Amino acid sequence: MKIVVCAKQVPDTNEVKIDPVKGTLIRDGVPSILNPDDANALEAALKIKDDYAGTDVTVVSMGPPQATIMLKECIAMGADNAVLLSSRAFGGADTCATSTTIAAGIKKVGDVDIIFAGRQAIDGDTAQVGPQVAQRLGLPFVTYVQNVRELNEKERKVVVERQLEDGFEVIEVGLPCVLTAVKELNTPRYMQVGRILYACDEADIKVWNEQDLTLDPADCGLNASPTKVMRSFTPPPKGKGEMLTGTVTEMANSVVGKLHEKHLI
Ligand SMILES: Cc1cc2nc3c(=O)[nH]c(=O)nc-3n(C[C@H](O)[C@H](O)[C@H](O)COP(=O)(O)OP(=O)(O)OC[C@H]3O[C@@H](n4cnc5c(N)ncnc54)[C@H](O)[C@@H]3O)c2cc1C
């Protein structure tokens, strides 16, 4: 089996603030982490590697050179290979251009059976990249995967549970396919000491640019990004809540009165 995991290095959003004047993210001094859903995607791939001898797991990321640190963490968790898609031409990419580049990277890896991605990245938060990559590669996809029930390499199919708001659906999909992971899928493993040393000293992180991917710069980055961000802002804090007092009936009447006042009922 050949598996690719799409992984994005993201700022730890617990630490991110928005510049109130420019409306842009203040990234300075903010630690970068492996996008949490992507850690679940990687764990799913590594679990298959544990169960199916000969499985090869390659992590692919598009980002700046510092994303190699995150890729080394993926190797330390157990991935076999890591590729960074990095070039000035890829800068300013929206999801449309991001997925074009990632799909080209996956094509270059070649003969992939399963592509795992996270459901969404905690910074961009669009949840578009996984399905877009599938569309660009002409592959079927299942989003919100919360369990991989069965993988049948011979019959070239995988059976997964797709999370719904109030349950799940069971979907069988043919290989090759794209699956996007939610956090309920698994608990990502820790990095192993031996693998950390290997990742730091020996692992070869490949770096591919638009020439390596035979992509026209016009199809990459800002040049190929139709999305325009008009404004980013922090929503104003909600007003203070009001505590009601009195008997249950008085409080219930008060709630009904307030809902009437606001024309909500
Ligand atoms: C006009 C515009 C300009 C932008 N310029 C920049 C910029 O200069 N620099 C910048 O960092 N961002 C930029 N962004 C944000 C960038 O478009 C998104 O971060 C990116 O397209 C991914 O979208 P997302 O974060 O919503 O991912 P989602 O769709 O929420 O991610 C879903 C999954 O797709 C995979 N994935 C997503 N992104 C990557 C990636 N890069 N590599 C590997 N796998 C990935 C992961 O598995 C992830 O869990 C820009 C956005 C716009 C609209």
C-alpha cells in the first residue's frame, strides 16, 4: 500500500491574535504546530502501516522552509518519507491554488492508494483542500471519517464511517481515494526517541518547487487564487448575561417576556 498524508503547519491558534488595525493575523512569536486533524490523518495511515507489511507512508506539505520541522515530527511519529512543496511561486495561495499544488505533489509521488487529509486546518478553517485535491486528481472522497472499519487491498476498497451531526453513515469507497480525518478517528501516537534521532540526523526531506512539479507559475500561488479576503476581524464580545431571580414560574415568565420583546416568539 502507498499512502500520502497531507499535513499543514499551522500557528497554534490558542496563541493567535488579530491586529485590530490591519485585520491580519499576528503570527510573530506564535509557535507552529502540526495541524491537529492532520495528526489524526497521519495516525490512520500509520495504523494501516502497522497492519499491512510493506506499506509506505509519505507526508506532503505545502509551506515555507520552516515547515520541515513539522515534517520531521511526522517522520519521528513513523512516516517513511516527507516532501515539502515550497517556492516563492506558491506564496499567497488560496485553497484553489493550494489544492492544485498539493495534487501535483501527490501525482509526482505516484501510484498512491489512499490519500489522508485532515478535515480542516485550524487557521484557514475552510475544510476545502481535501475535497479539492480529490477533485483535481479525479478521485472519490469521503470527508469527516471517524473510523476505518475495513480495508481490502485485494478488492481495492475501504469501508469507513462518516461522522454526521447525530450519528454516522457507513460508506464503501474504491481505491484510490481521499479520506479526511476528524479527531474522533484515533489518538495520534507520540514520537519515538529513535525516530526523533533519525528524523533530525538522517531523514531526507525532499523539497519540490513548481519546476519539479511541472506546474506553470500562472497556476500557482497568488496568480491562481480567485479568493479575495475583504476583511478579517475579531467579533465584538457578547454583552453581559443577565441572571434571573424568583420562583421557577416568575423566571419562566420573565424569559417568555424577553423573547416576546425581541420578537423571537
Ligand atoms: C487570497 C489568499 C491569500 C493567502 N495567502 C496565504 C499565504 O501567503 N500564506 C499562507 O500560509 N496562507 C495563505 N492563505 C491561506 C491559505 O489559502 C490556506 O491556508 C490554504 O489554502 C489551506 O486552506 P485551509 O487552511 O482552509 O485548509 P483546509 O481546507 O481547512 O484544510 C483541510 C486539510 O487539507 C490539508 N491541507 C491544507 N493546507 C495544506 C498545506 N498547505 N499543505 C498540506 N496539506 C494541506 C490538511 O490535511 C488539512 O487538514 C491565503 C488565503 C487567501 C484566500
